[in-house]
Amino acid sequence: MTFITMLLSAFGIGALHALEPGHGKSIMGAYLVLSRGKAVHAVVLGLTSAVTHTGVIVMMSLAAHGVLGAATGQAGMSEEAVELWLKVISGVIIAVIGLRMALRRSAGGCSCGCGSRHHMPSTQGNGSVEWPTLMLLGLTNGLIPCPSALAVLLMSISTGALASGMVLVAAFGIGGAVALVAVGLVMIKLSKGASRLMGERSWSLLANVSGAIIAAIGFFTFYGGVKGLF
């Protein structure tokens, strides 16, 4: 198999991997839809999530393969412990984002369903998307590594050609980013039709309920991490 073939395969595997269950696609989609996001928001969110996801897996792969062994020593945390702590951190952030979505949209009672934030610079021309929250959500989506992806990257590094392995890792990440961006764009497209069918009051209620569900997902993610650690 030529290197180009391996590169294309890594890209395809990354795209398919991103489309598997998980990766926060439901949370990402809900945020984009209910915040009336635009294409640029879907691109930034997908890229941030994919870059973080790939970066975390690369660091864990390097650590597991001994590249960081000299720095961390034998007493460092196991891969399982690292994954559990990442779950705890992700759960907290997801819960906070969900609560912000639910509570902020319910505050103010504005008839247009966008809360009372007309004066906020971060929302001008961009619906109700807040860039700090958008970036934080992308980082959170990518924090928890998937065992299948970790196995693929470990195999690529185990060949001994670290530079080639990192190129394949990059192709894997780009494939994942393309898939996540595509999902985000589809969600935005669907939301435009849905918002026209639903009244603003119903849309606001949906935002409250969805925010509460996202907060619940964050809580159970946090609980699962804490339960595994202790």
C-alpha cells in the first residue's frame, strides 16, 4: 500500500469515525439550531472539535508509546484514568452550557424568543451565538478520546516512522473535521425550515427543554467519570 493510499484511507476513516455515535454531534447540532447559527459557526465548531479530539488522542498515543515516558515517569496516570478525568471535565462544561442555554433563553421574556440580549455585541448579525461558548463547546466535544481512534493512531506510531504517523494523524483529523462541519451545515439548513414552521414562542420553549436535556447529558457524563475514578 502506497503512502498516498494510506493518507486517503486515514482521511476516510477519520470522516467515518466522526459520523459514528458520540462526538457530541447531538449537542453541537442542538446548539447551532437553537442559537440560529450560521455556516461560519458550523465550520468553527466542527474544526475546533476535530482539532481537539485529534490532539488529545495524539498526546495519549505518544504517552502510551513512551515518547513522553521520560517526562511523566512510570507513576503517571493510566490511559483509563486520563479518559475518566476528561469525562469529568467535559461533563461539567456541557452541563454549564446546557444551563446557560435554558436559563438565558427563558430570561427577559422577549416576544422574539431571543431573550433580552439585543444590546450584546456578540449577537449582532449572528443570531444568539456567543463565540466564547461556541469555542468552549467545540473544545469539550473533542476532549473525550474514542478507543477505536486511539487504536488506529497507536498502530500508525508503532511502525516506527513517527513523522509519517503524524501525517496520517493529521489526515485522520481533517477527515473528521470535514464530517463534523458537514453535519453542522445540515443542521443549520434544517433549522431554517423548522423555525418557519414553528412559532417563536414554541421555538423558545424548545430551546428551554433542549438546554435542560444538554445539562442532563453533562451531568451523567460527569457522574460516569466520577464513578469510574472513585
